Amino acid sequence: MKEVWIFITDGFADWEASYAAAELNNPDNGYRVKTVAIDTKPKTSMGGFQVIPHYDLTKDPVQAEIAMLIVPGGTGWREDVNQQAARLVKRCLDNGIPVAAICDATTMLARHGFLDNVKHTGNRLEWMKQGAPDYRGDAGYIEAQSVSDSLVITANGSAAAEFTRHILEKLGVYEGKKLEEWYAIVKKGYLPE
């Protein structure tokens, strides 16, 4: 089974990657979810969940044969210490490994130039520019819930379902009608209101 890594920080938005983690961790889908952080100290999510990372930044994603890196948002992406994650993002993209970022994690990608040449979204263009003063990707910014372009998936903080839909599609977990059925259930539930 290939691994999908979820990068966590103190204050990570636990719900933003939860739909994806649940679907990907199903053994029938061929993936195993692991967490990675700047170190292996426990990280506490915005919701108060304490998670001990499986890996730290010394683990090489190419040798681990990961299928994707998912980077949830949260309260820690404006902290300099967490910018170390950019090394892992670069290593993934340089080796053809897709990277999916949501909420303020998109600002971290912008801060390091990863969004300069792909279509992308985030919480708001103004917010991205504030958190990433050297950002040069204005022309590729799209006002959308989630955007998938090349190896990069981005989403705003209210788009966990759309974000997951792009992840599942990119990894070939669900396609076509099955993917749209999954999305419809998550967005609207089983019963109409």
C-alpha cells in the first residue's frame, strides 16, 4: 500500500483532512494514511485532538513511496517554525508527488512560490498576499472552493468536501458517478431537508 502523508502542526484544522483520511485509510482503496510534522512531538489540533506524528522531516517521501502530501490549514501556518514544511513540499513536487493544501496552508505554499505558476485558490486573495508578501501567483488565483492543477490541489477553509473530492479523484479512489455520489452524500446527506 502506498502512503498518503498529512502534515500536522500545533493548531492544525483536524476536520479539513478528515474526509480524505477516512476514505484513503480504507484498506480496499490501497492507501495508508500517516502523519508527518517538523518533529515527532505530539501536536494538538484546533479541536483538541492530540496526535503523535508517525514521521518528522527527516523521513524522505521518495523512499517511502508516498502517493500524496496533504497539508491542512490551522492556526500554525503564520509561525516561522512551520515554514520548514516547504522543504517537504518541494521534495514532493520535484519528484512528481501531488500536494494538496487547504485554508491557510495555501498561504504557506504561496509564501514559498509553489503557487506562482499553477491555478489555485485559498481563503481570499487579499489574505494570501498578506501572509505571503513575495507571492507572484495573482494571475493563477481563482475564486473557487477547490482547484486542482497539475500536481497541486488547493482549497479555501470552507471546502473540506470539495478538497476531498479533488484528492480522491487525483488518487483514482473514486471516479465519475461514484465520486459524484460520494460528494452529494457529504454535501447534502442522505435525506433532503
